[in-house]
Amino acid sequence: MDVRALRYFVETVRHASFTQAARALFVTQSTVSKMIRQLEEEAGAQLLIRDGHTARPTDTGRVMYQRGLQVLETMRQLSEEIRETADLRRGALEVGIPPMINLLFTPVVKRFRERHPDIHLTLREGTGQALENLVADGELEVGATVLPVAPDRGLAAQAFGSHPIWVIGPPDAAWAGKTSLPLTALRDSRLLVPTDDFAMTRRLRQAFADAGMQPAIAAQSAHWDFLVAMASAGLGVALLPEPLMGRMKTRGLSTAKLAKSGLQWEVGHIWQQSGYLSYAARAWLEVCDEVLGRPKSGRPRHGEPPAAKREPLQG
């Protein structure tokens, strides 16, 4: 059923006149008559009683009028909600963030809520690997993880930070006093690293393999403070990304930057390469760009989405 014909019919009943309805709709009277005849043909019943210059609804016309009012109001609300969604005045967004990365997002969340208070934002925590699976399966629109992601996952990536890895050891570590260490300096060290579902650990194992070394892992934990505590107790050396250093109690311990290893803690957002990004998701990425900036070096961004206010496109 043509919504425009329904609108013409409702206006005609409201004014009880084809002429007055045509004036209100800024069309010709013949256009109104034609559209109403079309509506009557679709309904299979007479809708109006034409009496000179007046028009009154039949019993079927009264039903059409009442339902027509509801349909037109629903269409008005739909149009308004679409506009509000495009203008970021309504909607919801769920972003996946690993616990090891969430400390970076406090200023992002603050600015996003200030700028888009009507968007319902939910932060979903999980390991980077788990979030990659959720995004790849379409259960999560946008997630943050440690890059790179496997090329066969069909995921686009946008880096927002690249940080060095630090080594934390006991005060009497053989390398105490040095500000940087090559990866080879850890050849005989007992390592304290996150569990294997952390992307950093997987990259660390690969870096050792590329250097022709076998890492001697003494213990693994999903809790960074526990890794530092074990290092303080002399159980080995812990490896932490730089943003976490300020949060850990490393006073009195030996600390050095892991240099010349090619190993960086690069973090970024991921989404389905062939998927749709909502206005809210694009706005989130835009705010992250403003607050966190782009890494000065490292892998380029892939699948960069258009600005949040533009017409949403694929990918």
C-alpha cells in the first residue's frame, strides 16, 4: 500500500474536502483524487462518499482513516529515530576491551560520554584472542586487541598505540643499572609472562623463535601485578608493556627497556572487514583517534572507516 496515497486520504478526511486537502498537501486536486482512487482499488472497497465539494468516509473509510493515522505516526517516528541515529542522539554500542588495555581507555570513555551522552555504551572485557573470535563471528561490532591479528580472520585493524616492552627483575639482576636490553640478554633468564591467550606472549614466543632461542618460562599468570611480585621475589624476570609500568610497584627493582628486538606492544581496534560499522562505532573510533592518536611508527592502518557522520558503508 502506497504510504503517500494513505497520507492524501487522511488529509482529505481531515478536511472533508479534496480541494482543501490538495492545498494542505501542495498538490493539485486531480492528484489527490487519483491517489485515493488507487487506494480504493487496493482496498477493494469505496472509502469516500463524494457529495459535491465535500467528502465523507464510508464505514470502510473510517477504519482506513483510524489505521492510517497510526501508520503515518509510526512512519513519522521511524523517520525521527533514523535521523536521531544518524545524528548520534540515540543508539547503543558495545566495545570489547581486554583487561590489560582498559587503562588506556579512561579518557576515551570520558570524552565519548561527554560528546554522545545519548549513546548507551557498554564495555565488554575479555582476552584479546576471545574478543577477536567474537568480532570475527559477528557477536561484537568493535573490539580492541594487541596487533597483529591473523590475516585469515577477515578482520580490519586500526592501530592506536605502539609501546615498548620492559623487563623487570630483582635488584641484583645481572643487567641491573642498564636502561635497555637486547632480546639476547634474556637467553638464560627465567621469564615471567602472561598466559598464552595473551597476544603479547604469543608474539614473545615468536620473537624468541626468530632469534633462534628457546624462552625459559618459569611461570605464567593473567595478573600483571602477580608477575611483578614474583620478579620481586627473585623467581625470574617479568615482561610488561610500557603503559603498565606506571601502575606496577617497581621501586627498588631492576628495570630496562627491551630494545632492538622488533617486539612492540601494538594495540588497535578490530572489526569485520566486510561488515557494517554503525554510526556509534564510527564515532567511537573517531574519539579514540582524537584522544589516543595514531602510532608514530609500526604497521599502517587497514580498512580505515569513513567519518562517523557520513553515510554508512560496507567495511
